[in-house]
Amino acid sequence: MRKLLSSFPKWLVFAVAGMLGAGIFNGITELLFDGGSPERSLLAVASSIGVRFGFFGAGITLALFIVQRVLLGAEDFLHDSLKPIITGFALGFFAGAAAQYFYYFSRSLGINAGEIPRILAWALAGGGLGVGISLAIPNLKLGRSFIYGAIGGALGALGFIAVCLIADDVVGRLVGTSIIGLFVGLSVAVAEATAKEGHLRVVWGPGEFTRVNLGMKPIIVGSSREATVRLSASAGYPPVVATFSLQNGQATMINHMSKTTHVLKNGNKLTLGQVVIEVQLFS
């Protein structure tokens, strides 16, 4: 699976994963929940919208988490999937509910703004989902994730509005949320690609590589379940081989096998059998 995913550009892989995660999980909500009574209270409506956003927020976060873990060598990622599911659902719920309140109160002001309140509300929800993704991907900047997520949310709203002109609300929601998932997924790859600090380029073999951003959160290389870059325990690798981090603009590596610490420069490499980890710094 890793070799297959590595054969495509990462932005495309993440965009498709986000779209499918959002679309599939939102399809589940369409089967489980009906539209409800139009006389429901604002709290009930906001909670319902929150649950919907929670479901496809969990789908987006889970899909991107799994793809990221596969690209970084993990094979038993299902054991670690509970946290991204909970994170995605919680932030999706609160973002969706808050967006509904925003939509309601903007309309209650009596300003005839057309569909602008809906677009802004979905942008808010998409930004919240972007933040959720940043909590699942190492060293992904919160601000950048929110901005790209908000753009995805706004585009999702435009997709919803356009589709509803020729189809019902169910189809509109499926298309709209899938568009949000696509752009939130795309934002992950774009945020990584535009990082100004640096990253590790992990080469698994010919034409098979991925990258992970350097930052304050240490990047762990080893065979343990907690490792960011997962190596095979059957090949004799210890639970922790090395950790990489970036503190105050200085990249360092702790080699846990030799018990040494190294200050890194651009182009430094750590070779572990067929796996090569290359340091790429931009500042």
C-alpha cells in the first residue's frame, strides 16, 4: 500500500483521502438521520448540524491519519485510530454547531446577504476541521491549517449551493462535504510543502519516499508503535533508533543507539539499511 501511495503526488493522495473520508462518513449520517422537523429549536438544529459535521470531520481526520501513517511505514495503524476519530468528531461537532449559530444570528439581523452567511458559516466549520487535522499530523501549523480549511469550507458551501440548484439537499450535502474534505486534505499537503523550517525526506526505496515536517514535536524513528517513522521490528530495529527535532531554528538528532546528539545541516543523511532519512532545511 505504501508503495502504491508513494507513486502519486502527496497533495493528490491527501486530497482524494479527505474527499472520500468526508463523503463516506457523511453518507452514513444521511442514512442514520433524517431532516427533522422544521419547528425544532435552534439548540436542536445546531446539535444536529454538529453531529453531521462531527461524523464527516471524523472521516476526514481518520482518512488523512491512516494515509499519513501508511506513508511513514506503519502497518498496525488501526490501534492508534481512536484519537484522530475522537479529535475529528469533537472539533467537527463544535465547528458545525458554532457555524449554525453564526448562520442563524447573521440571518436574524435582517440583512439581506443572500447565501453569504452560509458560505461564512461553512468556512468557519472547515477552518475548525483544518485545526483538527493539524492535531493528527506532526508539526502542522495551526494557523495555516485553519486558513486552508476555511477556504475548503467556503468552496464546499459554493458546491452545495450550486448542486442544490439541480438536485435535492441530500446530494448537495454529499457534494459540499466531499469538497470540504478534498480541500482540507489538500491543505495538509500544501501546509507541509510550504513549511519554511524544514522536513525529513524518508526514502524507502527507488521512487518510494515521503516527508514529515520538522518542528518542536520530536520525530521518532524506530519500530515502536509510538514512532513517527516506523521501521520493521523483525529487521532488528530497536523501538527508538533516533529522534529529530527543531528548537529555536536549530535542527538536532539524538542517536539512541550510540547515545550521541548531533547538530544537523541541510543534506545530512541517516542510512538504516535500505531506508535513508535526509534532512532538508530551508532557513
